[in-house]
Amino acid sequence: MWGKSSANNIDTYKILAQASCSRSSSDVVKHSLHHLQHLLYRDSLDCSKQSLLGVEKIIRSSIASPDAVFREEADPMRLLRLSVYGCILSELIIHQVQSGFSMIDLQNNLKKLEELKVYFNQINLKKKDILRYSIEFIQEAISYLLKSPEKTLKTHLGRHLGECKALCANTQIEEKTSLFQRLKTSKVK
């Protein structure tokens, strides 16, 4: 079904997202999340942003709603779910940067995205917790998406996206951006 058209891709994403919320089979959840992540990485970004928001809503509710499966899952499954959600937010950021996707498109989801940030702030993570980096990325991505286009360059993610654009436009690939310099000197593998 996937790959024939944008509409089919979104239908596939929605089916996989709904299957990933299953409480009866951890194997179904694991395979659904793996397939969803794999297909999102392979997508050519021609899917409509409004449909992608529908998939985002399903995965977000599986993380932050009062009866979310995220609360009961083991860390490896939680990490996979956060990774898929981060991928969806990355797709939304790409849409915002490439095609003028704006806060107006997110207006119905603004309150829910803020609630997700608050939920993540309430989770007490240890310094070496494997979920920490995924949660931090999701919080930065949400902050980026919620800011007006004029203010997005002031966020860390906005500055790094700007540096990456400039690097891609520059023929001198030798230069390193501050993001890559920080990653290279950090202890994160």
C-alpha cells in the first residue's frame, strides 16, 4: 500500500500509528513502530502536512494522554516511540522550512503540544537516562514549531538549521558548524 501515492502513505502511517497503541501485543507495537519509523525515513516529503498532523496526534496521545501506553512500556519501547515521534516532528519542521508551514496550521494542536512539553518536564530523568536525549530533542522541536517564523532563528534548533543551510550553500564543506563541533567534543556517542 505504501509508496503508491501520498494518500496511501498517510493511510499506512495512520494504520501503523493506531496499531502501535495496542495494549494486547507488544510485538504488534514494536513492529508497527519500527515500520512507521522506517517508512517515514524513506518518504519523499510530498505527503500533506495536515495528514501528517493526524499521525502526530495519534503518536502524541500514545505518549501523553492519561491512559497512554507510554506510561506502561519498558524503556526500549518508550525510546522507539519517542524516536518515531521525533521523526514526525522533524518532518513537520522540514515542511515549515521548505513550504511555509506555519503556526496557523498547528493552531488546534498548540495547547496539546504545550501539554506534552509540561508532561516531559514532570518526568524525572537521571543524567544517564537513555530517554533524555529524545525528550530533549522533542522539547526543542516543539519550541521551534510553536514560535513565529521571525523568532525561530533565536532557538538553538533554529540557529543550527540556519548554519546547516549556510553550510549547504557554501562550497567550502571544510567549515564546521557549532552544532557539529559540540557533538564532536561531547561525550555522547
